Amino acid sequence: MFSFQRYLFSFVLLVFLAHLCHGLFEGKAHVRIINGLNTGEECKSKDDDLGPQTLGFNKFFEFSFGPSFWKSTLFFCRFWWGNEYHYFDIYKQKRDEDRCLKKCWWFVQATGPCLLNGTIGAYDICEEWNPELQGGSSQVGTGIYDSKHLKSIEKVG
């Protein structure tokens, strides 16, 4: 009979191998943020700060990354223009993994960001800005993201 340590070792090895295979088969997620205003923006995950960007009207910023095996990847952004600023969770793996199909393109406007509907080719899946919370966003204490998966990334077009 196998001892408990052998079962535990086998389980840990299986989880590790599943994590490696997940990265090989799942591929990267791509996020593009198109500016429908003249905004500044800054995006980050729990571990990765992509830095501030200043984009002109209809210019974009994009980045790519390997989603987490645990389905916990979260990137959030702060947008500002004039005297306004808003936050939005630009990529929540549990929300976006299936609906984006690895290509999350957002058009940012004053009322909130709208996701590209790949079926009809229009930005018609609109979201509201994150509610104002102490700390500014719903990112506080959420999302585990390993920086080694971040392959960048920053393009302005």
C-alpha cells in the first residue's frame, strides 16, 4: 500500500503538471483599450503595474498575459479626464475568459467601457464603472497574478 506521503506527492505532482499543461494549451489573453475620450489611464494587476498611459482620441493601449490556472487573474485600470476619474476591472478571468475568447477589446467612453462583441463586430457589451470604494477600486485584496506570466506588451497605435 502507498503511504500518505506518496499520495500527497502524487497529488502535488499532478497539480503541477496540470498547471504546466494549462499554460501550453490555453495561450495568452489579449486586452486592448481604445480611448473614446482624451484620457489618461493606468492598468495593473495585484503584482504588475503597466504604468500610466496618455492616449489621444481613438488611440489604444494593449497588453497580453497568460491567465491563471486558478481562474483568478484580475487587471484593473484607472481612467481620468478633466476633473473625473473612474476605475474598472478591465479583465476578470471568471467574467471574461469565455466571453472574450482571448481577445478583450474595450472602447472607453464617459458612461463606462464597452466590450467588443465578436459575433457582430460592435462595442455593444457596455459595463458601468466600478463603484467608488475606499482605495478606489474593487481590486483591493483580490486577484492573484504571477508576474512571470506577463509578456508585454505595451503598444500604442
